[in-house]
Amino acid sequence: TARQSTFMVEMVETANILNNATERSLVILDEIGRGTSTFDGMALAWAVAERIVQMKTRALFATHFHQLTDMAKQYHGVKNVHT
């Protein structure tokens, strides 16, 4: 709807991506969690990235949450790239 907050739009779009992505998909996400507090945004970004890993979906995940780089230590196939 026209009155949705930035956060709600982001959540609806992210849910759509997670509900429709497959192992053959390429998902590109930019700054998930930006529409909420830092703590909540980090938790949300981690959960979304973790779900993408579990789905074995290829993804490019741009973020300012430095903690997400720890995923490369925990999950095979996760790589960090920065410019």
C-alpha cells in the first residue's frame, strides 16, 4: 500500500524473495535492515543471509554490518568481498 513504512516495504520484498528463491536463483540484496535500529537491523540481516545459505541460493549481499563477515567462518561457500 501507499502508506507502508520503509521497513515494512523492505520486509515484504525480502519475504517475497525468500519465498520464491531457489538453488538456481541469484539474489542481490542491498543494505537489508537499514530501516530499523542497528541491533535489530543486524539481527535481521544475519537471519536473511543465513536463510539464503540454508536454501543454497547464490547471492550478493551488500551491507554495512561488519559482523556479517563472520558468516564466512561459519558457513562453507560464504565469501567476503569488499572494494
